[in-house]
Amino acid sequence: MSFYNKLNEAIAHNNSLLILALEPNPEMMPKQYQNGENLIENLRKWLENTIKETSDLVCAYKPTLGFYYALGAEGITLLEYILSLIPADIPIILDAKHGDLNSSTTFAKTIFKKWEIDGVTLTPYSGQDNIAPYLLYSDKAVFILCHTSNPAAINLQEYPTKENPFYLHLIEEAKTWGSAEQLGLEIGSTAPEVFQKVREIAPERLILARSIWSKTNNIDAIIKAGLDKYGEGLLVPIPLDYLQKENIKEEIKSLKNRVNKIRNSVISENLSCEIWQSNIKTSPQHPHQDLILQLYDIGCLLFGEYLQASGATFSYYIDLRKIISNPQVFHQVLKAYANILETLKFDRIAGIPYGSLPTATGLSLILNKPMIYPRKEVKAHGTRRLIEGNFQEGEKVVVVDDILITGKSVIEGVEKLKISGLQVEDIVVFLDHEGGVKERVKTKGYNTYSVLTITEITNSLYNAGKINKEQYLALIENDN
């Protein structure tokens, strides 16, 4: 089960947005556990009882790796024991703040495979290269540290100005690294306006709040600012001093009710009587829903007036070239292509220059099929080849391309392959702009398959709340 689904089930089952840090901090340990000289054993008993008392009140646990590291080898053994005590239906987010690029691949494998942890906090300053190894585990999640409550961090976080702070630029960049289901934001602040700004630019992201408690701030305002319009999207930390209380269960239950009261008020405020329904029949969720949302998040779908190569003007532009710079998304795209190609019979894969050449290369490696490609232009020097790569006359080739708008470029490529003595029956594209192009290509003797259509993308984005009614209608109008 994915982190996203596991978390939502835990939230629903325990009716809670509360998350509890599991920190073996000797300074916070209640007096009743400070018996004898065996510190590790005392900490173990304390944390074990904490889990027992709270497992029906929280939606996730957050062990803080630094405290376990500080206890040496015994601390890591304690961590593994504590992890084994957490109920399987409650997600675990390891508060690691890991940021070392050289060890990220090994660390990701350890926490996700060996320790079976569901999510992890990371620092962003090594960029996407540090985050990518974690996102390769599609059922896991990462939380990028974007804002901290430490006063000394203001000079960095609010640079160059408070109105245009660095931390908001960081969030905009992090949004392109992974989908909303896989990549969340860690925000520490006692200021409601910080959460409000984050929610405005990242309405779809899960926020892991930290360090929100103080004697003077308005905690209700912070929670309200961090929640999305559905009363979700925020994980609320339980104050650490609650772990010192003898009646911990009752204290946390009271806090849960307080947070839920705020949730209900947010939901009530956002109820609307306006009902608008599309005349397009859509399914609740597309099989490639997660992939569609990721493509949107990394900026592959742009809105505006764009002139296409065909000469037509659309109110949107699909830019699939960005996919190759996002390994986890590119891998999913290749898998989607491969699912279609595995149903076809062919000897070689041919990519159409230049957009689909990375895709054809990846598919060649995945499917263990040799690749060729027709040149876009034939040079007047060198070998002057029309087709690059080795092949034999009479072999059957499947052609892959990125987007089918008019079919002109892919047909031109197919004709070059046929002139060279190759057979072509099937064409596979990632996105079909529809408008009867598949049918026109069919009349030329070729079967065309697509991973997605523009209608499927449009409906999925609208159903997920990623585009508004005006954008939806513009896409549908262009499609028609």
C-alpha cells in the first residue's frame, strides 16, 4: 500500500491528523521511567508505553533519527525495536533531515527496504539529485524541509525580502521533483501567515508541521491556515511535553478533538451551493492518474496561447521534453509505453527524432529489443544513412513517438523506414490529441496506440482540482 493511501486510511480510522514524534531524549523522560542505571532500557519502556497509549489517537509516528544516533549502536538497536512496535496500519515518517548526496541511494534502500519505513524528511540543498533515489520507491514519500522556526534561519529563509522569500522559491522548485502523493513539505513556524503563504502556492501538497507550539501564538489560526479547503493536507505535531504527562491519553484525545473542531469549521466555510457538471462522462480515477498529476506538477502542461508546429493555435502546450530530467516520472512513462509494446510483435524499436529518441532508448533497454531511428535530415557527408542503427530488410519495426497531433512527422518517419525495406504496422505514442488523427493514420495502413489522450488528461486534472472550469472548457474546446 502506498504511503498516501496508508496515511489516509489511518486518518479516517483514528479520525485524527495528529502525528507523534518518538524521541529517546533522556531530558524529556518522565520520572517514573528514570529507574536504575540502564538508560536504554528506561527509554525503551517509556517509548513502548507511549505507543501503546497513543496508537488509536494518531495518524502517523515520527521517530527522530538524530536522538537514536546520539545513543550509538545501542540507539540504532533501540530504533529497530521501536519500529517493530508500531502497528502496521500506521505510517512511519523517519525524521532524518538527510542531505548527503553520496549516501542517499544506500540510505533510501536501508530505511525503505530494511526498516520498512513509509516516509522520510530530507534537506533540499543538494537539489533534485539527492531526492530522486527516494522517489524511485513509488509507494514511499519524502518531506522536504522548507521552513524552520529557528530565529537564526530568518536571514536565509526570508532572503532577499520578506515579501519575496527564498523558502517560497524553494517550494516552487520542490514541487517539480515529485507528485503530490510522493512529495510533501515540512514547515516549522509559529506564524499563521507562513502556513497561509505555503498553502496558497502549494494547495495540493501535504504539509508536515513542526515547532508550531508556543505560549503566545494562535495555534487555531496556524492549523486553519495549514489545512486545505477540504480540511485535510496537514499533519499536526503533538507537543513533546505531552509525553511527560501521566494522563497522556486524555491529553492527546482532547487535542485531537480540538483539531477536528477546526477541521470541521474549515470544511463548513468552504461548502458551496454552486454545482457545475461537465457534459463529458468521466471515471472516478484514471489508471494513470498519478502519472498525469506528476506531469502537471513538473510543468509539462502549460496554459496560454501557443502556436503548434502544425500551424494551429492551442490554449495549452504539452512539453514532454521535461520528463527526461525527472527520473522517477520518466521511469513511469517508460513502463506505460512498455505495457502496450509487450502486446505487439516486432523485431526492432524505432524512435522518431528528436523528442522520442530518449523514450525509444529506454524502451530498448527495458524490453531488450534493438533500436534504430530514421534521420530527420540526411547529411551530405559521412555515411549519408537514412536510418541509423543495424537492421535487416523485411524486419518488423514498431514506431514510438511522443505526441500525435496531425500525424505528419510520424508518417514521414514511417515512410523512411519502409523505403529502407522494413515493415511497419504499429505506432505507439504517449499522448493522442485526438480529433480523428488515429483514424486518418489507420487509413494509411497503420495501427496507432496511445498511453493517454488529451481528454483523459483534461478530465483527470479537473477531477483532481488541478485546473479550474475555464481551463477545463478551453481544453475541451480545443479538443473538439
